[in-house]
Amino acid sequence: MGVDIDDVEYLMSELWRNRCYISGDRLGAQLELIRWDMTKPADIVNLVLMSAKGWAKFKKVGGRDGLSADVRERIERRLRVAEKMVEGLEEF
């Protein structure tokens, strides 16, 4: 599954609410969609919105496993929302 402009809009505004869940930064900061699991492709269920500060921390701690359990759980909860949305679309 690829990611198109509509997917990017959904990810940024609806799923991630224009906020980096690692640093708490919002619009106004440089935000990018980053793969949560680097072993998997970039798709709706594997992209997390991160600020430059959040991305730096993500890299510094060695990826998702180095983040606190609380941060990981909040991000993975949002990714489950994306999975349910994709599953609903596949039914049509």
C-alpha cells in the first residue's frame, strides 16, 4: 500500500492531530512523517508524525524500543486507530 496526499493529510491532521507524540511539538515546528518500524515499509499504519526534536530523540535512543513505555503505548494506540481505518476501507 502506498501513501498519497490524502493519506498524508489524514495522518497529519486526523491521526496525529498535527502533533509530535514524542516531543509534544505542534504545527510551527518542522514536522515529518517517519517510519515507526524501520524494518517495514512506509504506509499509513507505520508512519508517525515527528518534529526535528522528536526525530533526534528517536534516533538517539535507538528507535521505538528506546522510548519510554508511556510514549510507545500512546503512539501504538494511534497506529491501531489507523489499522482499523484501513481495515474498514478494505471491506469496500
